[in-house]
Amino acid sequence: VAPKTAASTTEPSALVANSSVLLPNGSNGVTGVQIGHSRLELPGAFIGQTVAADWYFPTQADGTVDAQGVIWLQHGFGATNTFYSALAQNLAKQTNSIVVAPTLSSIPITFSGGCLTCELTQEDAAALLGPNRATLLASATAAGFSGTALPEKFVLTRHSAGGGFATAVADDYLEGNDAQYDPNDLIGVIMFDGVSNGSLDGSFANQVAALAAANKPVYQIAAPAQSWNLFGATTNVLAATVTDQFIGVVLQGGSHVDSMLGVNPLFDFVLQLVTKAVPAGN
């Protein structure tokens, strides 16, 4: 997950051993990342049916895209997709995956498109990843993608109070009533110090349990307990719900913004000033 420096080692109490680990292919042939911007049709708002979406296409040496999957990267509360451009580029390049990062409103009443906590938006996001990818493909094409189809395999990721969005979308996808929904296309969920309000009312635990029953992992790359991650509430619920599998790591001395750095020095400085410093290697 990170270089094995003293600052980024893991706390053993946060780990459960597992004999099978998926790692990126070190020889995936990716030499660059093409970035594009478009609108994505995603109903679920008070007013507005589209949201801004940034796309990251991993390119081979000849400029073509031969991606193995799609990663949906969802921002946290009060943020936008641009806050995660460095992370998105790293994910695209290291995993040879097309990354889509939509901007959603952080409040239910919105004039700019779907929202993080709206059930309708979560259901519509699951539908976008379902058997009919036409809407998702149209957005990718408008952002510069020249292919005729997107890869079928996908991973849902989120930071902070992108909250229960990723797990809710994954759960909705598995419950898709279309017989053509292929559960094998959903690889799993990865949280970057993810925080879910459902950690308090039991809904997050229910979603994690449903995903575990379908052999869909939910991983957490967490910072130690601090106010910005509800003092580790989501990590604790995940550990209590999935007790016999590897669930992720806690980065020693980590900050809630470990995954957000790299956009620009001023932005990095402000993020760490508001939260706490990010140790080298995280």
C-alpha cells in the first residue's frame, strides 16, 4: 500500500491475515494518463440531472487505452472531484484502470446534480455500472475516450464521508433486478479513510455483511482514530462485521488526508494544516 517506512507501517491490531491478495500488474504497459472532463447523467437531485465528471484513461506507449477495469472514485463531504486528481492518476497508471470521478453534492437538497447521501443517486450509480453502460460510455466518450465499450470489471472507491456511498452502490448493484447484472463484474470496495454515517445506525454493517456474503471484499486504508474519521467508527464496524478476512491497514501516524496530497503544494499545505501532517511515505 505504501513504502515500508516507519511512518507508514501498519498497526497489527487492524489486520486480519489472508492468504490471497490482489496486486497491480507491475508490467501493465501503462506509460501515461489521459485526462478528460465531461458531464455524467445521474438523476437524484432536487434540480439537475447531470454532474461534472473527470475521467482518467491509462495509455500505452502508442497512445491507446487497453484498460483492465473501471474505478469509480468518489470524493468526501464538502469536496469535489478535482481534490483527488493526483490519487486518480496514480490509480489509473498503477492498476491500468479507467478512473471516473464525479462531483456530487454533499447535501440532499442540491441544484447541481446527484448527492452523496441520496438513495436515488446511489441506485442510479449502481444502474450506470449495470448491464447497460451506454450512459457511462457517453460521458467517457465526451471526455476523450475513443473505445467502443468500457471494461466490465469495476471497483468502487471513496474517501472520507464519500461515506456509505461506495458500499451502498455496491449493495444496490448486487440487488439489481436485471438478470443480466453480473455479480462477477463487481470486484469490491476500497475506502481511503472512509467514513459512513451508517456506522452509527447499522446500515453500513448490513451492507458490508451483504457484500461479504457475496465474497466481495471491503477494504479500508485508514488513518488512526481522529475527529475527521469519527474516531475510527467506520473502521471499527468493518472489523467487527468481517472477522475472518483481511480488511485493510491503519497507517501509523497517518492523517485523514493521506490520500488527497499531490494536487499542488498550497493545497497540500492547507489540507494538512486543517487536519494533521501526513508522514513521509503515506
